[in-house]
Amino acid sequence: MATVVDPFIRMIKNIASALVIAVSLSACYHSQEADLVVHNARIHGMDESGTTHQAMAIRDGRIVELGPERQILNRYAAEKKFDAGGRTIYPGFIDGHCHFFGYGLNKQKVDLSGTGSWNEVIERTKAFAAANPGDGWLLGRGWDQNDWADKTLPDNTILNTLFPDRPVLLQRIDGHAAVVNQAAMERVGLDPKATIEGGLMVLHEGKPTGLLVDNAVAVFQKIFDDADDATKRKALLDAQADCFAVGLTMVCDAGLDVGTIDLIRAMQHEGTLKIRVYAMVADAPGNLDHFAKGGAIAEDRLKVRSVKVYADGALGSHGALLKQPYSDQPGHHGLQLASREHFLEVANWCKQHGFQMNTHCIGDSANALLLGVYGEVLGGTNDLRWRIEHAQVLSPEDRPKFGAFSIIPSVQPTHATSDGPWAEKRLGAERIEHAYAYEDLRKTMGLLALGTDFPVEGIDPLQTYRSAVFRTDAKGEPAGGYHPKNALKAEDALRGMTIWNAIAAFWEQDLGSLEAGKRADFVVLDADLGTDLPLFDRNRVRATFVNGEQVY
């Protein structure tokens, strides 16, 4: 039988239950600490399940948790919050093949990109010389005769007249050809009668024209290696600033010497250089001897465990090594920059010392040669992740070797759209069908490393995406896309700029996707990249973070 006390008892019990719930909720609310909470976002994790989140918590440079907006905001007390304003977040973009240090040095040279003629090259060089008087080197880079009405390769006649005593070196956009004046040749003691393996000094009536191709240009490399500390530091910081502005949080620098790697390491330890660098060691005896003794480097922002090798030159300067002669230069096959014995020696060194071998191969003959060398040393499938850099022109019968020996194709989609107007003239209608074939290459290994090759091409990874997915350049050319059958799917292009590049650089445990436990490197864009071209063209990088720190 109920009593008058029952309602009172029930009320007391209800109050007690409510207090227990309140205390429980209080214990959960802001129960964990974070340095940064990012919220009001569309976060593409780029993990295997393709998860999308609204917020994430970051502590000590790593992602602690991702999830729904209120869950993360309620759970974490954060020193800082970043409201993304509904924008899209991707893992920090990674450039799989570039010349980060060289790009920075170029900012201190004559900028010859976009010149419409050799006369314009000369005028820019004169203006730079006037603004930088003295007897030191005049260095420039960026001319491309394929963009000129008169596509004749230049010589040094005017340079010799204008600068009889000051050395001048003006590199083509790809760095595989250059024009030097007489003073430059005398400064380095270059004998015009010398034979340079894998290089060409163009002569006219037995006299040097100053036009150098491939290994003949490499004779002048010491100029860049000997740059003073202040010049190198400025170059690295300038390059870093430009990378952060376009959403790059990591770069794979394709060919550095020991001295530059040591400087990068020192600046990272100082805290001035915050970008992550995967450094490919330039193929030179002194560099290999150094790392044979000291071993690979694996730090938070620096990895060194690969060797950059050159098999041939560039298609634009007729240096790419082809099986059959150039369609526009009968009898000429291009240049092989070293012997097969040398490539085999480096390959065995890499396997012995646990280094990755990354070889520049443009022409079908160069690709066939190095795929054969790789296969001989690797023997079959593996997880050594050796790479062919560029892989531009491939015979169909050679393509399966990527899968057979677990070789990663490392390609630069903007090469397809920038070379497109003239590439068929070099290769002919039959070979062009098997050039810049990125989707075909992706199928062989299931992944691609994507890069820009900057400063050969522009630095912006969004243009990498555009050329990969839409197969057009920044001007929207060519109409309908360049050989669109080899376009990449949007999700594959994004993987190629993030997680696949991390895999190609042995960094996937920390980078390439946004997951709990990984480094908090990410980029904020206006919207998803997707396949809507007008929307893509309006998309911009709004912020870049490395280790949870906003660097742009």
C-alpha cells in the first residue's frame, strides 16, 4: 500500500540520478587537453576508408582525434582553435619530385621564364647586370626556344660582345641545356675540343657556339655548390615561403650534395626551416662515400635514403634517349649520360646500403635501360620502392616491368600539358600515344608519385592536379584535354599528391593522411578539388599547417 512519503522518496531519487548524470557529463566535458582544435571543416583524411570529418584535435604536433564537430569541441580544452569556416582540409601536399634548393637559388638569378625570343633573354640579362654590377657570374634560367617564333637554338655571339670579361651562364628551363659566353668557358677552363661523356658542346665551323647540352652543362655545377652560406640560407627560406603559400608541407628534392643536406639539417634544428625534406643524394663519389660511412638520415623533418641518378637528358633539348631517332632530327637518338656499368654499380651500392635508387628517365630507350638494370639487381617483387623519375616515353613492352620489380613511377603531370604543343614533333604520332601515359602507369603498380619538377614547371600543386585530372594547362589548353584517356581520377590525383608520395618516400607512418597518431600537416582550401573545372579554378589555398603550427 502506497504511503504519502512515496512521492517525496521518488523525487529524492530523481534528483540523485540527475546529479550523477551531471557529474558524469562534467567529467567528460573538456576532459582532455589539446594544443589546437580545428573545427567547422570538411576534413578529407585520405585514409584507406576515405573518411571525412568535421573537426580534429592536435597535441605535440600530432593528431589526437578526428570526429564530429561537437564531439571534438566538447571533449578537448584547447589553447588555440582554428575555425575553418566550412572550408575543405586535405593532408599537406607533398611534391614528389622537385628542385627545392635550386628553385630558391633561381630567385637570385635572371628570371628568363616566359621570354618570347632570344633578344628578350638578352635584354633581361642586360637589365640584371646593370642592377648587379661587378665581375661575378651572371646566372639565369628559364628560356625555352619551343615558345619562340624562331625556334633555332641560340649561341653566345651577342653575349661575347656585351660581356667580354664577365662570365655568363643562361640555362634552359629544364637545366639540361645552357648558353655560356667565352669568359665563362675560360673561367672554368673548359676545352672546346674536349669529349664529355653524356654531354655535347655545339660547334660551328670548329668553334664553340657556347651552347651546351646535358653533362657539358654539369661542368658548371661547382658554381652552385660553392655558393656562400648566406646565399644558400636565403635560397632555402625563399623556397620554403613559396611552398607554404601553395600548400606544400613536404618536398622531395631530386639531387643534393652533402653540404646542402647538412645546411638543411642545421636550419631545421635551429627551427628556421620548418618544411619537411626528402633529400635524394646527387650521384657523385664523394656523396656516396659520405653516406656509406654515416648511413641514412631519418629525422622528424628530414629523410635521406635515396640516390638521384641521370640516365638521359630532356625531350625539349633533344637530350632524351630514344630507341628510334627523333622525328624532327633524323639520325639523332639523344644522349645517354652514363654507362650501363655505372648504373649497375650505383644500383648495387643502393641495395647494399639500403638506399632507394631514383633515376631520371625521359626517353623510351633510357627507361628500357634502367628498368633492365633495376630488374637485374632487384630480381623480383620487393618493398625497396626504387623509382623511375619522369617515365615520360615508354614502349608498351617495357611498362609491365614496373609491376614485375615493384618500381614506382614518379611523374610530373604538368610536363604533359606544357610539352604537349611540341612533343609530337619530337616523337611522331606512334610514340606520342605511349608518352605521358599516367593512368597506364598507375595501373602497373597501383600508385604514382606526383610532383612538379619545379622550377622546370611551376610550383603550384593545384596545377599538378589540374594537369592530371583535366589534362589542361592553366589557360585551359588544349581544348578537351591532352590525350584524356590517360587522365587520372580525382581521388587518385589526390592520393598521388599525399599518401602515395609519402609511401614513395618511406614516410607513410607519419605523413600523407590525416589519422590519429600522424603528424598534423594539412592544407586548407576553399572547397573540394573534385571534377568541376569552373569551381576548381576558383579554389585557393587559405592556410597551411606543419606539425599543427600555422606556417601560412
